[in-house]
Amino acid sequence: MIAMLRRAARVTGTDGPKLILPVFLSLLDSLLHMGMFAVMMSTIIDLLRGDFTGRKLGVYFASLLAMFLLRAIVGAIGYAEIQYRGSDITTALRLRLGDHIRGLNLGYFNKNSIGKLSAALTTDIADFETALTHCFSLFCKTVFFTVLALVFAFGIDWRFGLGVSVLIAAALPLLFRAGKVSAKRAVTLRSSVQEVVSRVVEYINGIRTFKLYNLTGEKFEGLDKSFRDLKKESIKMELSVAPWSVGFSVAASCIIPFTLIAGSIALRQGALDSVSYIIIVMISISLSVMMSSLGSLYPLMNFLDRASLNILALLDEKPFPFQKEKADFSGYGISFEDVSFSYTENTEALQHISFTAGPGTTTALVGPSGSGKTTITSLISRFWDVTEGGIRIGGEDIRNIAPDGLTERMAVVFQDVYLLNDTVLNNIRVGKPDASREEAEAAAKAGCCHEFIMAMPEGYDTMIGEGGSTLSGGERQRISIARALIKDAPIVLLDETTSSLDADNEAEINRAFDSLMKGKTVIVIAHRLGTIAGADNILVLDRGRIAESGSHAELLQKGGWYARMYGEQQKAKNWRVSAGGGVNHE
């Protein structure tokens, strides 16, 4: 229990003291509840002794009415406070988690599924908030009232207090065992929930493919299986916890029959008077009710603990260390110094890579799929950190710079373009949020976007579907190029930026890059070798190593992989599809 509260305190962080007032009010409510209980017992005692008078009736009635009204006020304030404070805490927690996740390296997102991240940001925080606002104060109140009732029981008769304490002590391990079983099963249940979320996201994103291959509905086994597994794990969870929960309820219910039997025996033997007998029976009823309430609250508090564990696991993921928030490079030349990098322990994506991209030059990366081209640009962006060696910009190790501060100096256009569910204008402004409309239009014109944007129903104010679903692949890519152009960063990273463009627009884009990226350090990944013939340096990568390097002319003279692939691509320009479905080479 102490460990549970400590974990919850770690999650709430500096906002934890906000709970002091609502918890204090819940404890005050317990004291008032006990006060009303004491007045009722006093009434019964006076009736049994024949001492009940009209004056006492007035005093008892006034006392009960005052405590009832005070409880109503305290309860209302306490409920409002716990709701407000709980919402404040979870709001701050969401922002804290979002800011923390933003600082994590890209490798973390590759290793963890969408379902796991979604569960942490939605389900876990929702469970934490629900337990905090609806259970925490009530749990504190129940525990406090139980302790007060036990103290009162010992005050009436130590034997009764000891007997009830033994029964409660015997019942609590069953409750704790239920919590442990629930926590153990919750790990598997959480995995099933994450799998469902991941499959749903996959199904939505891939609905076009599933329809084309007739994989929707019952034929999409992955989604169907994830729901079946979730149902199965949910049933297992309930069945595994039920015996222990029922056992606790039965043990807690024994308090009343124990009191009736033991009290009756003590009464007949003269060890207990009738007044004390009535009081201990009333105390036993209250304790039994409190134990039943505790039995229903404890599983809910386990939701708080499980959510705390999951949230803390995410918060304990360490972001990349850095020394400077902002980059203050003396220049923008990029150098790789004996860089090796591994995504996993057994496979090296890059092996001892060394090269220099001088300021204001263009360096092209070519090679077969999986050779390490995208890994190099990702390391420059500090999506990951190198395993060995170092990367320097302007002579400074990029590991000294915060990832956000580093990417402020970079404009990046990758093949996988993601557009926001927002206007065209705001999607271009992602590159420069404070850009004017004129600047955005100028970037769109340079990126060959202006004409198709103006053909849209509302021009630059047209809403784009989530992920750019209402645009073609080429249109999405051109808007992403406009983003890079408007940012006007000194370092530009391009990943086959013209792969989705037709020949006319490709020529225009290349001319735009020639004029707008002069003086910038450019790293470009290319598959069509003709597009990078003018690069200052071309690196041919193979299995994570630099196999060849040089200018276009130098590599052609070497007669290696580059020369062969360039020759094949030149031949492909003359291919024609024949009427019979074959390919002729002219």
C-alpha cells in the first residue's frame, strides 16, 4: 500500500500537495460521521438506561442536524476540490508526458507500438484520473473511519477490539492477494489492449489496401484475433480475481456473526453489560460495511497503481542528453568521423563511416535498399545517436545540442510525407510558423504547388484530410518541399524528393533547388542517379559501408556499382511497353 502511494506521488510530482485539502476534508467527514455515530449510540444507551429526556432529545437532534449540515458542506467542497485538483494534476501530467515524449529519440517509437503509446497517453492517464478523482479520497476516508472504529472498539472492550482486529487481519491478505493477481493479469490484459489499438490503427490506415485485396471484415484475421484475445484476457482477469475478492467479502462479513455470538456469550456470563453489547454490535455493523466498501475500492486503487507504473515506465525513458538548448555553429559543414551505428545488438546499420560534406556543397547518398542512406540522414537529425564515432557540424559534436535546437537549423524532406488535418496554408507554415501568407505563397510557387493549390475550392484555406489523404502522392510531396523552402535552413536533408513528380515538375523542382539552396549544406538521397549528377560528392553505400565516393564523372570512370547502375538507368529511358504486354528496348 505504501509503495502504491509512493508511485502515485511520483506521478503527480510537484502537483501532489494539491490533494492535501480534499484528503483533509475527507478525513474531517469521517470524524463527523463518527460523531453522528456516537450521538446515535448515546441515544440508544439513554433509552436502555431510562435516562432519555426531552432536553436530551433536543440536544441530540441539534447535534445530528449540525453535523449533517456540516458533512453536507464538507462533502460538497471536498468533492469539488478533488475533481478540480484531479483535473489540474492530470492536465499537467498530460503536458508533462507530451513534453517528455517529444524529447525521446526516434528509436523509442520504432521499438514501441502505437498501441502502447496510445494506451499510456489515453487509457493509463484516464484510469489514473478516475481513480484519483473518484476513489482516492473515499479510500482515505474508509481507512481512517475503520481505524477510528477499531480504536473505539478497544475502548469499549479490549477483547472485542482484539477479536475484530484478528478477523480483519485474516481477511486483508485475501484482498492484497486479489490485488497481486489483478496486477499480474493486468500486464497481459494491457498487451491485449495495445494490440487492439495497433490493429485498429493499422486497419484504418491500410483500409484501401485491405479493400483492394478483399481483406476487410471477417477476412482480416489480425483485427478479429486481437478482439478475441482481449475478450479472453478480460474473462481470465475477472475469474482469477473473483475467488480472492469473494473470500475477502466472506471473511469481512464474519465480523457481525462473531460479534453476535461472542457478545451473547459474554452477556450471559456477565462479562458484558447490555449497553456495551448494543454498542459493539453497532460497531461491528459499521466495520463490516467499511470492509465491504474497502473491498470494492481496493481493486479500483489498483487501477491507480497500474496506471502509475505504466506512466512512470514512460517517464523513466531517458531523452538524449545535451549541453546546449540552441545550436551556435561556427559553420555548417558536416563531418562523419568513424561512425558506426546499430538499431539492434546483432546488426550494424553503419560501419566505420567517415566523410565530410563541406559548407555550401551537395553530397548525394546512393546505393541499394538497406545500405544505410536514410540512417545517415537520421543520425544527422539526431533521431538516434551514433553507437561509435561522432558527427560534427561546424566542428561541434551534435550530441552537445538538444535535438530540437539541432533540427531548427535543418530543413528535411523525406519520402514519407505526413500532412496535418489543417489548411494548405498552415501545412506549409509548419516550416516557419510565423511566416506571412506572401512568404507561404512564394515557397509554394518555388515548390511547384501554387497552381494545384489555387485550383482547390478554397485555395490556400482548403482543409487537407488527415495525413494528406485528399491529395495525391506528388501533391503531398510538393507541399513538404514548400515547407523546407520556407524554413530556409542552412542544412537541407532530402530523401528522393522528386520520386513522385512527373518529368515537367521534376525539372522545375530541380531548378528551384538550384536557385534557393545555394550556399546551403545539402545531403540528398537519390535512387534516380541522373538527378544527382551535379552533386559535389557522391557516396555509394553498400551494407553500411562506403564502397565508392567521388563526383559523377569520377565514379563513371571507376566503372563500379555507380557506373553500372547509371548505365542501366540510362538504358531504361528508352524502354517501351509493347502491345503484347512485353517491354522493348529501343
